[in-house]
Amino acid sequence: MKYALLDRGDQLSRALSEEFHTLAKARGFTVNESSPDIVVSIGGDGTLLQAYQRFKDQLANVSFVGIHTGHLGFYADWKKDELTELLDLMASSTPQKVQYPLLQVEISTSSGRTVYLALNEFTLKSVDGTLVAALHINDEPFEMFRGDGIVISTPTGSTGYNKSLGGAILHPSLEALQIAEIASINNRVYRTLGSSMILPKHHHCDIVPDPEKKLYIGIDHLVLQMSGVSSITCRVAESKITFARYRPYPFWNRVREAFIGGSM
Ligand code: NAP
């Protein structure tokens, strides 16, 4: 098995990386940073987002495995004291491949069109003051948004920024995207829906901002500032991210353990 490994860089994650390499070598695995079969992330969800960014052009060929060194991660199945168990299973069993939807974001400017694939979400804010942008759903005008910003998340990203905005948590077997508002202005002049909306795979939405405004654009943990944006189209991507699951870990158990904790 060829694997690549990315860690968060803190002392514990670095020590676990060393341990992982030792255990992997003993089982005949080889390090391959350019075309691995498995990408191992040691750290938090933020580390997995970085690992995804690094290998997003090889999604058809790689599977991800997460080991968390902080609180329970949404993208991580394994704890720091379970490395030997994980490596033994990696050496002896075929994992279940679990696929999660991604968000395709097409940003059009006067100089062309750029496509991004987000694992968690796309975030739009204005660099200077209030964001003003028209929202269209399936090419029909829906609302004129005024406020701090808009977050469009994937099902697995629904437990991230989207959750802080009061959005729903979506099971990742649902191929959908969720639009959530950040502090919209609602009064007799300006009006938005106010609730978050969930669009199915065959729907899309367009955001049309003022092209004169400088925008803050977030794709997961990456932040860009762009001017001259004429439109942004979001839809569920055709490609998906694959996780190698060496033991079952139901999504709702993750949600309960991360946000509720303890026993009832
Ligand atoms: P960060 O600001 O250092 O960390 C943000 C927190 O979000 C971390 O605790 C991270 O977990 C957690 N997180 C990331 N993805 C998650 C997911 N799918 N479900 C539940 N929690 C998740 O930034 P970062 O580590 O680079 O992560 C970027 C992400 O931060 C964005 O994609 C966005 O979802 C989230 N974010 C949240 C808010 C908010 O809630 N107000 C604001 C901005 C961004 P770990 O500690 O395990 O890494």
C-alpha cells in the first residue's frame, strides 16, 4: 500500500506521524507523496481539509483516513491510542469506501471562469461593509441579499460554519447543498427568506454581486479576495471524496459525541 501522511505540526501529531511511519514500514507500506492509495491525516478537521486540498486533483484514486489528536473530528475515525489497531486492519482487511458529496463553485469574472471544489463550504462576504448580492435559484430570481454574508455548505460541512449559523445538519448520504445567511438585514425595505435552504443535486443557485465590490471568498479554510466578480454558481459536484472506513462509525454517533457528548 502506498500512503501519504499529513499532520497538524503540533508535538503530539508529529510524534504520532513518526509512530505511524514505523508501524507502516513494519507492515510493508511505502510512503508516496505524489500518487498514494491512502492519504492519512493526523490532527483535526482542519488538517483533513488541508490534506483534501493537496490531493483534490486525485480524488478518483485516493481514499482518506483521519486520526484525530484533538476533540472528536468529523472527518477522523481514529484516536491517538488506536494506531496499532488501525495499521493492523489496513494490512489485513479491505475497507468500506464511503463517499461524501462536494460543492462545485464556479466564479466568473471579466477574465474568465474558475472552478473550485469545496469539502466543507463556500463563504461569501464583502471586504468593505455589507454584502449586497442577488440570489437566483435554477435561473429564477429568488431574493436580494443584504447582510454580512452567505455560506453554502456540503452535508459534511453542515457541522462546521453552517451549524454556527443555525443551519441544519445533513446526513452525507444526501446529495445536496445548503444555503445559510450570515446576519441578513431584514426590515420593510430589505427582505430575505431568513431560513437556511437545502437544494437537491439537480438544482443550482447563482449569486450575482456588484462587480465593483471587492469580495472575500472562502473555500473551506482557504481565503481569497477578488474584484470584478460577475456571478458565482454553486451546485453539488459530480466528483466525491472517498474515505476508507476500517470499522463502522455512524454519522449520527459522530454528531452526538461532538456536540452532545456523554451518555443520556
Ligand atoms: P479554524 O478556524 O482553525 O477551525 C474552525 C473549527 O471548525 C475547528 O475546531 C475545526 O475542527 C472545525 N471544523 C472544521 N470542519 C468541520 C466540520 N466539517 N464539522 C465540524 N467542525 C469542523 O479553521 P480550520 O481548522 O482551517 O477549518 C476551516 C473551517 O472552519 C471552515 O471550513 C468552517 O467550516 C469553519 N469555520 C467555522 C466558523 C464558525 O463556526 N463561526 C467560522 C469560520 C470557519 P478541528 O479543531 O478538528 O480542526
